[in-house]
Amino acid sequence: MTSATELPAAAPADHETGTTGLGTSPLRTDALPKALGIYPYAADLWAEGLLWGAVLRSPHPHARIVSVDTAPALAVPGVHAVVTAADLPGGPDSAPDGTPDGPLAADRPVLAAGVVRHHGEAVAAVAADHPDTARLAAAAILVEYEVLEPVTDPEAAFHAAPLHPGGNLFRHLPLRTGDPDAVGEIVVEGLYQVGRQDPAPIGAEAGLAVPRPDGGVELHLSSTDPHGDRDRTAACLGLDPDRVRLVVTGVPGATGDREDLSFQVTLALLALRTGRPVKMALTRAESFQAHNTRHPALLRYRHHADAEGRLVKVEAQILLDGGAYADVSAEALAAAVAFSVGPYTCPNVFVDAWAVRTNNPPAGRMRGEGALQTCFAYESQLDQLARQLGVDPVEIRRRNAMTTGDPLPTGQAVTCPAPVEALLDALDASPLPALPLDDPEADWLLPGGPGGAGDPTAVRRGIGYAVGMVHMLGAEGEDEVATATVRVSGDHATVICAAVDSGQGFATLARQIVQSVLGVSEVYIAPVDSDQSAAGPAARSRHTWVSGGAVERAALMVRHQMLQPIAADFGMSVELLTITDGKITSYDGVLGMPVSEALEGRELWATAQCRPHPTEPLDPETGQGDAFVSIAFCAMRAVVDVDIELGAVRVVDVTVAQDVGRALNPRQIEDRIEGAVAQGVGLALLENLRTEGGVPVNASLTGYRLPTALDTPDVRIAALLEERDVVAPFGAKAVSAVPAVVAPAAVAAAVRAATGLPVGRLPILPEDATVPA
């Protein structure tokens, strides 16, 4: 049975009531130190004898390196080392950032050698006794470039000369299902564009490398994949993995933007070369150059439908610009293809999709990669279809809504709950926000703020709907596994798990799991480092599933150890004992013992793994295959006010209905949804890392426009649908990515409704929302 859970606006916090365990909303342990500004981040680290590192980056998006002269940098007083690609253990052609069996494609050099392929690519690095000295010395390195013509148009990449020995095509994935000759009575077409969104993390990249006596190195970084980063770093440095230790230090939030191995390998190389600790803290401009962006996309769609608006056939061409290096472009393309029709059923689907290499900034992992781009396109198509038929936009979606058991276009049956129609019903039942009051004091609520609207009578309100989906965990055969250890001593427990809390709240969740299973109130989460057993990257909300599942299994093993002797004493099985509110009780009420008494003088521990069911790669000829473990869904209604003369847009309200499986921490879910909506609104209206000839022209927090508190709308939760996924630990689903996927499409639909204009690109520019007189 599907149930809707509405979050009360003024519910008491669980940290105030003393309630703990799953389903409650305890305060995060790092909340207060972060609010007070005393939480330690990588940029705050220090070590005795510290040197500072700086990187020289290419000013060209495409050039041949003729020569590199490091002598001027070495002549700067205070400089201790200068390194180039030639200083890597294997020389200029040594291991790139990725490893052949890792999730990231191995085609990116640590330091450019012979050729640079994007603006800002690292060429050399310096270690000096002061950060300004290091930057001055890096600027003094003389590099002679032969500038080459950059390939910046992804459509031109097909015919351009190869930019890399691996060629310009990362992946071509066709999808073929059904009858290619099928046609519908109604046909709508569209061309859609999605810009280059930058994650723009609050904290720029920083880290510290400390050389070890055994010739290895210890890295202190805001890594989200400590074991993967350790292994790739070791490979690039020619070291055994056990001689590289990575300690995770204060991740200042991450949405997939901390994947640049060049930074940490270069940092480690400088420490090994100098024999002293080396710290690097990137400037904001360097940060824009160092991390990956969202894949820009060009999408062509044709939808066929019958007279009732039910889909007959969908045809699409999808082109993702992967930038200079592969990273996760193949994975993003798989999601784009598999979800090209969205959470709707269609018997005939024909898609061709490509991810290509250009000399633009590299694209990589970012919330809902691949799924976001297609969501904007297919939802725009459904709005077109609704207008053609004169049907309500919610109704057209209801008629095509996917349900549990329906197949994806890839042939995979959706066996998890797929409550698409229930999500739409929840939105439809939610009241709309009030219209703006006729109040001179409320002019700041108009699009553009005070004085921003030329004429208040030119403001039009629009209401738009969108539904989207994302996959959870790795895909296409990627082995997903996490390990956790739970130790209990006296009245407290310790969780050892290398799952990085990058803002998704895993540390809080792990604490809640142990509290629920063992009835222990004091739970300590050990700091994460690569000496622990691997838990994998903090991506696709996978830690809730695999790492949370591992913690639960370990805690259940400890629970059995704790209860077994008690059950034996009373001549009953362990299953007849329960733990509630820190007290062990028997089914018949005879036994009532505090957990602390049962644990007195005992130390128990267990280690467990969680590995979801396997998946398989999509067929390279047909796109068929069971590629995903599970899927999460979200529906959204956006309300906007648009000044149709100036094209200014204000998002008034976003109402969300989301499929969460089970609300493990309702308050945290609400916070994650609000953050994802803000990110989605940013892409819809503001965010675009613009380039000219491959060179970013707004790579700063003044040029790159981010939504502020005044740009972020009221976010209301219409419902959290709790229909548990039976194969997932706790039955819970991912919550962070799917609202970010749906929000841009919903805002675009609302602008379309307000203006009557087609709105075919993101972000929506003023000219896209201006109605001709």
C-alpha cells in the first residue's frame, strides 16, 4: 500500500525530544561546528615544515607543448621543487588518472605532456615556502606552445582530427525496441539544449600531502572515494597501494565535483620530491579549471501519440559534450538513453546517442548525469503534446504513467515501486500559492526585484509540471559493495565504515541504524581513511543503500551475539526478544533488561558486507539489458511569475512529491530536497559556464551566476510516498539526485505556460521569456 507522508512545518526536532533511531530526525553532529565556523576542512590543515604547492595551467584549450623551461622557477628564492610530466615515475607517458578497471576512463594525464586539450589543464607544479612564492614561481615557468585550432562544437567532433589517441567518440549507444514503422495520429518534435552547469562548491579544492618514512605518502583530502583515489594515485606514482594512505578531511559538500586526480597526484609528487609536507589550496578561478562540469547536451526528439495522447513511438538523438577527457561520459550516456522516454510507457523507442570529446572543459559526475538532460527534453515534448490535444498537462502524464512491472525501453522490468500516478495525484491535490498582493511594499516580490519590472501589469503567472527518474548505485555491471564494522563496548558503539559523508548525511544515518538495531544511544562514527575496508564512492546516493546496508548487517550480527546468551538462559530463541527504547524485552513480557546491563563487561563486534544484485551492460547494438539496480521517481510543480516584456523570471513556489521508499530521516530528506531544488533552479535560470573558443569567460563567482536565498523559491513537500523497495536495505530510495533532475524541467514548463513560448534551452535567458509586442 502506498502511503503519503506530509512533513509538518513545525514538528519538534528529535534531538529536543530525545527520540532516536530510523524514522526520526536527529540533529547532525557536525551541524553546530559548521554553523560556528570551527569545523576543520582540508584548507585548515597544517604541518611542521610545511611547503605550499601551486600549479601552472595551460592558457590554451588546444596546443602542442614545444618546450618547458623550469629554470626561471627554480631560481626564485624559496622554491624547493618544480615537477612536470617528465618527473612522474614512468615519465611523460606514465599512467593517467584513471585505472583500466576503475569507474573512471583512463585517458587523462596527471600533467600534460606533448599536448594540452583544455583550458586550465595542469602542465607543471611548484613547491615553495610561501603560497605567493609558489604561485609566482609557477608563473615564471616558460612554456612554448604551438597553438592548435580547438574543437568546441560537439557536432564537429565527429569529423575533426582526433584530439586524443583514443579518438573523439567516447561512446555511441543505439536503442532499438518495437516497430520502427509505427506512427501516431499526433506528432510533436523539438530541439533542446542544456548548458554547462558547474558544481561551484562552497569550499574550493585543498589538501595536504605528507611523505612517509617508507617512501610512501599520506594524503589528507576532501575525497569522496578514498580507496579509488588511493589506488589511482598509487598507480600514477608507481607505488604499491599500501604505501599510499588517504585520510578524508572535511568534505565541504560535494555533488560529484571532486574527481580531479591531477590535483592529489601532483600534491603527492611534490611531497615525495621535497621530502616535506606540501599543501595546496586552489583559488576560486583554479577551482573552476580543476573540476568537472555537467555534460552540455543537444537533444532532438519526435513523439508519436494516438488521439488520446498515449505514446506510440519516441525517436531521439542525444549528443553529450564530454569535454577533453572521458571520465564518466559513457555512464552518463547510458542513463540518458535508458531514461530517454522518462517514467512513461511507450512500445516503440528508437534512440541514437553519442558522447564525444572536444576541447571544452571536461564533464563528469554531477547529480543525475544523463537523466537531467533527457528529463528536460521529454517533459517539454509532453507539454507540446498536451497543447496539441488540448489536454491538461497532469492528465497527459497520467495517461502514460509507468507502473511497477512496466519495462524500460532497455527491456528491463521496473520491479521496484514506481508510483508515478500517485505522485501526480499528490501534486494535483496540493493547494497553489496565493497570487501577489496588490501591495506597494511587496514590489520586491516581482520578477527582477524592486524596480526590476518595467510594468507590473506585464507580469504573468505560469504553472508547470514535470516528472523524472534516476537510477541508484552503479550501472551496467559495476560491482557495488561496501564493508562496515560495528563495535559495542559498555553503553556505546563505534561504526567503522569508509563511506564519506559528503553532505548526504550518512554519518547521521549510520548512527540511527545502530541505535535502532542495538538500542545503544551513544554511537561514534570513526573518521574515514583508506586503511579501512572499502565502501566505494559517494555518488548516486549509493551509501544509503550499500554502506547503510553493511552497517545494518554488522549491527544485526552484534545484536545476535548480545541476545544469544540471554535467550539461552530463558530457553527461547533470539527472535522472541526485541529491543525498544534501550530495553530488551521478551514476547511474553517476562524479561525486561536494559541494553546497558546486557552489555556490561562485554565487548562485541562484527564486520559485514552489502552487495546488491548484479547488473549487466547495455547491448551495444540494441541498448537492451538489465543495467540498473533500482530507480527513484519524483514529480514537481513549479509556479513562476514572468515579466513578459523584460523576460525576468521569479520562481514563486516549487511543490514536490517524491518516491522515497521509506523516510529514514524525514527532516534530512526535506533539507536534501530543498538543496536539490535550488541546484535545479540554478540550471533552469542562471547557471551556465560559458566558453568562447573553449576558454571559459565567466569562471568566477561574480561571473558565474548562482541562485541566492532571494532566487530560491519556497519548497513545499506535498508527499513523501513510502512504498518500500523490498530489495533495498530498510526499503529506502535515494532522495538527493532526482529533485535536481526534475526541477529544471518543471521551471521551464512553468515559463512556457506563462509566456506561450516554446522554451527549448537551459538556462532560460531573458530573450527566451520575452513575448513580442
